[in-house]
Amino acid sequence: MISIRTISIAALLILAGKAHAENPKDFTVEAPVDGQTLTLSKQRGKVVALHFLLKTECPYCLRYTHAYSAPAEKNAEVVHVFLKPDRPDEIKAWAAKIDKAGLNKLPRIYRDADAALAKKFGIPDGYKFHGQSVHYPATILLDEEGREIFRYVGKDNRDRLPPEELVKKLAERPKKSTVRATPR
């Protein structure tokens, strides 16, 4: 006899599989602080790490972005994209509270308007945070062609993929072939 719980878990796995299969092939996001944009298709040839952060009131998000600053500087092959679902004015107000030296050390924060990108990538929603319901924190790793090769979804605002774990995942992934055909 199959239980309701078994059916529910199976339904969630099917939905998660569909979310993975329908990841957006391209998108553009903007950083409200400096107006810079990032387009996924322009990052082809590099690995892209998408970091879905919570609202700007999250102190763990700030620590998390700082923790990724040092490894990000050492690995030019990986583009780290930090995404917040806040309004542009909220991101700017949050950045204004950080001293200039600290802000310069922080990776660029892009806006995921109303968590639309998080939804397209199938990041679960419904985490209760500061009186709101938001998506869970997550990291998605895309290969050089923009295909998802790894994802980590946290259970709460403190549950994040540590930088050293991402470094391990990068080392485990199959490398692009460097063998080239010789002209005849």
C-alpha cells in the first residue's frame, strides 16, 4: 500500500525534475548600486555560480557574500552572481550602510525582481523571513554552456553552501575537452 507521504514526495521529485529541465537558457540582471548588468549568454565558456540570497535584512547573506569574495578572486573561470529579490531602492539603502572599503570588497549584488529568476530555476518558496514568505537560499552551478551541474538549497537563512564545498564541486565536474582537431 502506498502512503500519502510517498505520493507527495514522488510529486515533489517530479516537479523538481521539471524545474531543472526548464531552467532559463538566458537572462539579464542588473546591479542597482552601479547599474551594471550581467547576461548569462555572455558568460559562455565560464562556469556560473548563481547565489540566491534572501532579503537585504539578512545578516547571513552579507557574511556569505564576504565568504565568497576571496575564493572568487582566485578563480577567474567562475563567475559568481549574487541575487537578491529586493526592490532597487532597498538594495541601494542596504549598500549605503556598508562603508566604502567594505562595499568595494563585496561582490556585486544583482536584483532578482520579485524572485522571478529563483522561480524559473525552481527554488522552493515559502520560507518565513522577517514577516514575509520568500524563496529558500540556494546556490546553482551552471557549466560553460549554461547547463545546471549542481544545486544546493538551504533549509533556512543559515544553511548555505560553504565556499570550500563549491570548490570541491568544481574540482569534481568533468572538464571541457581541450583536444582540438588538427587541420588537414
